[in-house]
Amino acid sequence: MKDCLFCKIAAGEIPSDCLYQDEQIYVFKDINPQAPVHFLVIPRAHLDSAAQIDETNSAVVAHAFEVIARLAKEQGLESFRLVSNVGESAGQSVKHLHFHVLSGRDMTWPPG
Ligand code: AMP
Ligand code: ZN
């Protein structure tokens, strides 16, 4: 999608610290980490948020979760938090579906 930051990152038009990529998804370090480990997992195909997931596009979400589990294992993450903010009130600042993976510190619940 034109003028979407994460579409441009996935396309390599804006630099990022890439951890993994394949034909469906792109994984990169968050530029403003909120934990010692903080990376983002995005589909290459633009969706505004998790609210747009439906039967026509949900396969990429299953794939993303498989890769998240694999990367967590490879990085030795015993515990991690998986977050997807939907809408501004929930804290979404970039309107391209992304999953935050946070780890490396104790976390509190409920989130703010
Ligand atoms: P959210 O606020 O849930 O929409 O998450 C967006 C995330 O993208 C934030 O954690 C930002 O720090 C991160 N972010 C914004 N711009 C970049 C960038 N150019 N490279 C990496 N992460 C970014
Ligand atoms: Zn996009």
C-alpha cells in the first residue's frame, strides 16, 4: 500500500534490522524497544490491523505464529509476550498489521 511505513520496510525501501523474512512475512527489530527483546512480525500484504483478518487472508497469521514460535525457540526465549494493538485507543500507531514479540524482562498484567 502506498505511503505505508511497514509496506516500505517489507519491500526494503526503508532500512530495518531484519531477523527473518520469507515470501509471506517480514520480521524486524522494533526501533524503540520496550524490552531487551522486541521485534515485529508483519505480513508483506497490507492489512490495516487484526480487525481485517478474515477467511480470505488468515493463512498468513497462522504462518506468522509458526515463525514466532520457531524464532522464540531459536532465541531461547522461555517466556515472551505477543501483542497486536488494534486502533488508536489500544495503542496502534502504525496502521499495518503487526505482532509485537517482547521478552527479556518481567512483565506486568494488566497492560496499561
Ligand atoms: P504500534 O504502536 O502497536 O502500532 O506499534 C508500532 C511499532 O512500530 C512501535 O513499537 C514503533 O516503535 C515501531 N516502529 C515505528 N517505526 C519503525 C521503524 N522505522 N522501524 C522499526 N520499528 C518501528
Ligand atoms: Zn502496509
